Amino acid sequence: MEYELIRSGRKTLSLTIDKDGRLIVRAPYSYPESRIEEFIREKSDWIEKHSAAASRRSEQRNERLALPPNELPLFGKLSPVSHEKPYGYIDGFIHLPENMTLEALLPYLRKLYAAIAKETLIPRTYSAAEKMGFEISAVRINGASTRWGSCSAHKTINLSRMLIAADPKLIDYVIVHELCHTVHMDHSPAFWQLVGKYIPDFKERREALKEVQKTLSEYGLDK
């Protein structure tokens, strides 16, 4: 079975399947390849199951990218696409050029999502900070694909443009999460206690964000 081996200073062995169905093995520097191969054989059923599922999702994504989109993920729903001018996000509709494939539209969509994020997430964050008594220096939108948000030591809140694909309740969780980092710059029990003060069901919302990431991947918007 083919796989990509990544060695590091970690202490344990792990297997993951990437979005294209490829097996990634992470192992300590000193871990023998013979034991890695043995572990892979032991997990062969799990690998085949998840690899097949990932391959199917990859095929579906490629099929979707080859066609003009009729809907796109936005604020927890699939927003309908219109072809009326002017192009952009207007009255709850995404207006796009006609007869262009989703793949061809991706560069424009990334800019459009960033514009929508600046228009909606920045004031939403300032409003939440004021309401809950957090002090922040700035709010910025970035193109991060692996993190929904971050907070700098200077209390600058950074949010991914892709966050606007999430339901507003999930957006609020990410905003509160980063605001709490202005008090605790770690993920200590004290930090999570503070998050729970404002978002009691934060664990459920955090888990729900994984589905948003999957949806973004299905539409090629996860990069």
C-alpha cells in the first residue's frame, strides 16, 4: 500500500487520509519502517474504507468544479447563484458571470468572500467585543485555510474569509474564541471556562465547524 511518510519529533504513530484519498503516515524519527508497515497492515480495513470515501468525495468535487455553480455555501446555507448584473453579493444572491465553471470562478470567489467577510465579520467582532467588554486593537480578514481565526499578542483579531460559509452561531463561536485569547493566550482550562461563560455549547459548535470545512472542500473553496 502506497503512503507518504512524515517523520518528526512526535512520540506516537498516526495515520490520516487526505482529501484525495492518499494515506499519510506520521511517525517518530526512530520508528522502524518494519513496524510502520505492520501497523498499516493492521489498519488496512480502516484505511480502505476511509480512502474509498475520500476518493469519492474528490471525484464529486472535480465534477462540481467542471460545471458552472448554481449555489454556493454562505452563512450556513447554500446561497443561490444569479447571473444578473452587476456581479457580486446582492440581496442574498451571489451574482456571477454565466457559463463559467466553478474552477474558473474560484479566484474571483475568493476575493468576493473576502469582501463579504470584511463587510460583515469586522463590525460583528467589534460589536461583540464592546458588548462583552473585551479590548481589541484591530480586526483583519485573511485567506487562512487551516485556521478559522487567531489573536496576536497585540490583541489583533484575524479571521479567515472562509468563515462566512458558516452559520452565524458558529461565526459567533469563533469570534468569542478569539476574543477570549485577548485574556488567555493559550488553551488552558481557564481559557475554555471563559469561552463557556459566553458560549455554553462551544464544544458542539466547534465540532460543527468540521462540516463547514468539508463543505468548503467540496466547492474548492478551502484554499
